[in-house]
Amino acid sequence: MDWNIKIEKTDNGYFLTCLDGEGSHKLVYKMKDEDDETNRDHIIEMFYEILDFFGESGSKHDKRRIKICYISGNEFDIKEVKKGVGFEVIE
């Protein structure tokens, strides 16, 4: 079975086309507050949807899980993560 996701960038968000072997469906992630360019909640929601789609979201009983969240702009090296959104493994 061939599973994949296509992500298309728009002016104010993203379209996801998900193919799961049984069909396809589209999801829309729109910027919630267009007046606040630092608000990236729609991107965080999209990343969690991708984890769920591929069955990688885990549960609270797992020894390690992936967490996607905001971190302060001065708490990381730009080479390690994209500006404003951080990724870490929870142990």
C-alpha cells in the first residue's frame, strides 16, 4: 500500500492532499490570525496531522514521543530549527 502526503503552500496557509491506499482527502490549514505573522498554530496542527496520518503520534505510555511547539526566538540556533517552531523528543 502506497501512502503519501502532498503539501502545497498558499498565501495564508497550506493544502494537504493525503493518499492512504483507500482514497485521498484534502485538508486545509489556514493562518488563524493574519494580523500576527508569528502565529503559526496552523503549521503545528498540520505537523500533528501528518504524524497521525502515518501512525507516528504515539501515546502517553510510550517511552519517547515527538512534541511540536513554539519556543522563544532567542532560545535556539537557527541552523537547528526553523524560526519560531521547535521540535523535540519527549522522554
